[in-house]
Amino acid sequence: MKELVLKWALKNAVEHGGKAQPNSVVPKVIGEKPELKKDAKEIFKLSNEIVSEINKLSINEQTKKLEKIAPELLEEKNVEKQELPELDNAEIGKVVTIFPPEPSKYATIGHAKACFLNYYYAKKYDGKFYIRFEDTNPNKVEEKYYKQMLEDLKWVGIEWNDIHYISDYVKEIQNSAEELIKKDSAYMCNCSLEKVKKNRWEKISCDCRKRKIEENLELWNKFLDNEFKEGKYALRAKIDMNHKNAAMRDPAIMRKIVGNHPRVGEKYFIWPTYDFATAYMDKIQNITHRIRSKEFEMHAEVQEWIQKQLEIKTPIVLEFARFNLKGIPASGRVIREMIEKEELMGWDDPRIPTLISLRKRGFQPEAIQKFLKKTGISKSESTIPFEVLESENREIIEPIAERYFFVKNKIKLTVRNIPEKFSTERSKHPDYEEKGKIKYEVNNPEETFYVSKGDFLNAKQGDTIRLMDLLNFKVDVITDSEIIGEFEGKEYKQGLKLIHWVFKKENLPVHVLMTDGSVSVGLGEKSLEKLKERDIIQFFRFGYSILDKKDKILKFRYTHK
């Protein structure tokens, strides 16, 4: 208890100019360890003592102490400093932003950030926000990804004015590519991929670049008529092979990809590259501002060149660095590879930050939005502790999560010499009596329970222990397979060790999928049978969990502490 109070008192002091307040410390301590609520008076007294000592220190000394015992709380503070800047040249009612996902994977929290920022600014300036599916590779995109992307974004609380699919505009994009050929700003190239890479590295122009407009148009028409094998030719922008930005050294803008597209079938086989499609679609959707990840920084110049050639107004671009969640793979590409290698159970694996995984784990949309806003817009990459997101979520689910008993690594406990039948009850939530109560009845002079074996690792004969909200017992016999105790009364006595329990005669099998992919197997109290799928609860001394599937076995997913 003292360590918890010290941690949160230091946190409160650092956040408030070096002066902590005991009233602010107590809720944080109980929030982290709800079972301490019964000791609130003792916590408040301890908080007064510790805060008095902490406030004598300088803020630098307080920060050093906090960094030593709970560095993650300092990292959280740094995240909180981030603010969202105003957009340049933003006019109320005229801002148009875009989020352009490729429907080849499930959305991660990284996707959610780019989407949320564009949505946030469109809403802030009373403008419009569009979804644009970058579906220009028929061999990558799948129908399920379109649907899941929209479902996940809607769940996070994103709303859009319209959805566009680049696959609907391929013919128009092909016509624009032909315009570049006629301007002598693009040429057909049949160099091998290896030669193209070598030339770009050495800043050497190939002979294809010397082709006349007429020859390029003739090859282009044959290209469209499907007269060349895949990979034989590509249409490249004629920019500058000596440019300091390697992306500007005559990039490919149209290429042949043979495949069955989920939306347009085999109608097209000449597809635009990302840069060309993006540059053109900004015109179709009248995009005024783009808020996107810094990883596209080198591409911005290419897109601006294309838009200048096609007389398209270039949007104002605001770039931010990607953030990483400490110890968690966030890249969609990396996640896909891990799934293919069967290192993960799927896109909803609890070890990854896909939106579907976070949703199934019990994270709330409001928590994700608050977290994304906190990460801000920075040019520097950062690694953020996952606890920051958990903290936001905890504030939201704490008031709604009912409390229940869950016993894992069970061992049988028999309590003897119970003098009379009696019943007790406990609140489903300590702070919200309106959620109701759970009633327990003891009807026999000898009652048998299951308890967690770990609660008795250091127990010895003669110890008095309390079954939470039920009774006290004195340990008489303790073995590897059984504990026998003597009844010691119904009323709680200060200082007794509290343990959770379930009746041997009434319980339910429970499996909890943990955040490392393992499964905690145990027994839950019978009152769990009233839960519905997607109900979020808190298992005493275990953590928040959400009911994923209600069957013969209640299958939960662990949310967080």
C-alpha cells in the first residue's frame, strides 16, 4: 500500500508543480487496486503523511524518484504534452481531408491515428472527410478487408461524407497518363527491374528515355491492348535522374498487374502506382489538406510534380512521425507475415494492436480517440508504453465493470464447524449500489470451496484468512492437494488476508485468453451465468476481462489490470 501511495503521490506532485494533494492520490490508489477500497481511511492517512514529505522535495527530486519507481508514468506525462496544431490556410466550411487505406489488411491503431487526425480536422473546420480505398493491386486487395476496415473505423467513432474507390477511376487515370506522354513527361520503359534499380542508384538515364512521343504513344496503346507480358513494360514519369530525392528519378506511374479484382474483376490490367493514383484522386475529391505519416515524405515531391503536370491543385500536407507501442508489433506488413507463419492466431490476436483485437479485448472507442489525440503531431518517432492506452480505457470501464470471483490453479478448501446457516451479500460494484448485489448462502456445518493455490504459498497452520465477503477461517491442515480450516466468524477483522473463492458445489468453467496468447483456465462463481457476450467485468485480484463467447465454457479475453 505504501509503495502505491508513494507512486501516485509523486505522479500528482510532478503534474502539479511539485505540490501533491492527498485527495487526488487516494482515488488513483484504489483505481489500481480496487480491493483496497475497504482501507480507504488508512490510505488517506498514509497519503497525508507521504504527501507532506514529498512536497518538501524539489520537482527535480520528485521526478527522479518517480523515474526510479514508475518510469512509465513519466512517459505518459510526455504524451499528454502533445497538442494538435491549427491547419495552415484552413477556412471554415472549405476543408476537405482524406484517409486512403489499402484494403489488403486489417486496420491497426496506426491506421486509426491517420484516419482520426484527418477526421478531426475536417470536423474542427466544419469541412468534409472522405475515405479513399487505394485498391490498385488486384493481387493484394480482398473483399473482406474493405468491409472490415469500414467496420473498424466506424467502431472507433469515425464518420465520413463519402467513400471512393480508385478502382472506379482506372480509365480516367489511364487517360491522364496518356496526357503526360503527349507532353513528353512520361515514357514507356522496357528495362529490367534490376537495371532500373541500378540506373536510379547511379543516376543514369536509360535509352528508353530518348523515345519520341509518337513511339511512346504507339507502345502505350499496345500496352493497353494487352500485347505485352506482365513486367515487360512500365510507364515512367520523365522527371530528373540526377535528383537528390531518389523517388524523383523517373518513377513508374503505370504498370501491368494481372489478377481478378474483387470489385472490377479482370476489366483492367494496366494499373496506376500509388503516387500517380493519389495525385489524380486529390483532384476528384477536391482535397485541401492531407495529414499523413512521415513515411510518405519522399513521395510528396513526386505527387506534387504529377499534379503540376496535370494542373491539379496540390493539397497542404501535414506530416507526423509514426509511433510505436512498446513491445508490440504495429506494422501491418509485419503482422501479416507473423500470421502467415502461424506465429499469431489471426488479425484479432491479443498480442497485436489491430482495432479488431483491441475491440475484442474490451477497449472502448472513446479511450482510443483520447489516446490518439494525446500522441499529437510530431516529426520525431516515439515509443509509447501500452499502459498509456490502458490508463485511458480504465477510466471509462471502471464505473461499468461489475466484480466477480475467478479461481485459477484451484485447490480444495473445507471449512468445518460452521455453527449455523447464514447468508451474506456483496455489491456487484463497490461504488454503484444500483448495479445490484450477489447473495451467498452457507447451509452446512461443513462447506467446501475452491481457492487459488497461489494464495497459500506462504500460509501455515494457525493462520486466519478471510474468504472475501463470506467468512473467516483458521488453517488447520494444509497439503499440496487440500486445505482444511476451522470457522472463525462471519465479520471481517482488520488485517486479515483476503482471498477470492468459489463454491465447490456451484461454479462455472472459465477460460481467459491472455495478452501473451496463453489461456488462464479456472472456475468462476455461478452468478457469471447472467452475463451477456461483450459484457466487461473485473475479476477480483486478476484484472478487467470481457466475455467473448458464452458456451459450456465461458470464454473471456483479458483487457488489462
